[in-house]
Amino acid sequence: MAKKIICITGMPGSGKGVVAQVAKSKGIPVFVMGDVVREEATRRNLPHKPEVLNMIARELREKEGLDAVAKRLATKIEKISENVVVVDGVRSLHEVNVFKKYGDVVIIAVHASPKTRFKRILSRKRPGDPKTWEEFVERDFTELEFGVGNVIALADYMIVNEGDINNTISIANKILDEVLGIGQDKSRS
């Protein structure tokens, strides 16, 4: 049986992590694309600042191909026995195509307006997050240059995450159950 690889995509602050947490609560292993870049920064003894991580991400893509981060992560996914995994933070169709070599891919996009995302990013206070609107816009453009808009446009499912987080969690649960075939009438195939 081929692995099912659920790819979560969306702009920074859209709520990808909420969907990943729902997947974890269902016992699905979650792999984070950004961890590959952070691991490379650690290996090089570099700080985990946005400008450094963006530089590393660009460098990996220039030296190893536009799918470099996905290839590195795919080797980890290949080694586990679980039949369903989640990849949080897919940013390009090149990356999606890598995962298609390892299993059946389903893309879930999470969307929120720039204003909502900026408020979330300011309130979560993660190290390296943009502190000004200008930094936020610059980060968005970097994400769009990587190709995240194309992945969002071709998603199998879209979650609009503007309001109550419990609503987003409920929608994520329903989508994941559908993808996993939970609660579906098997006699209707």
C-alpha cells in the first residue's frame, strides 16, 4: 500500500500549524518543511533568524534544485512505517512532485487575510517572525517567489481560517477524516 502524504500549505500565519496539530491528535506523524532548513542552519552553526533561514532555503534550492528541501524530508518519510503522514509547510509544486514519488498526495491549503495573519504573527511572538508590516510583506513575497501560491491554487481542500479557532479545528477534523476514509460508508464505492 502506498503512503498517503497530506501536504499542508498556506502563507505564514494562516493556521497551517492548527491543521498539523489536529493531524497529530489523530496519531498522524507530522513532518515540518522548515525543520529541514533549521537543521541545516544548526549544522552550519548559524542563527535561526528569518534572513538566515531564507538565505539557506534559497541556497539549498540553487545548489540542490528547487525541490531540495522536499527531497531531504522525503528520505525521512521513506524510513517510517506509517502509511499516512502530514508534511507541514509545502511551498512549491516542485516539492509536491517529490512527494508524489513516495505516495498519494493530498493538498490542504489554509487561508487567512494578510491583516489577520499579521495580527497572529505579532501575537505568537516566535523568534524570527516579522515585527513590522514591511517585514511581513517582504516575507510574503519571499513565500510567493518560492511558489506557495501555485500550491494553494491547486489544493484539494481549502480551509478559510478567519474566525473561531474551534471552527477551523472542526473543519480540519472533517477533512482529515474524509482523506483517511473515516466515517464513510464503504458499501457505496
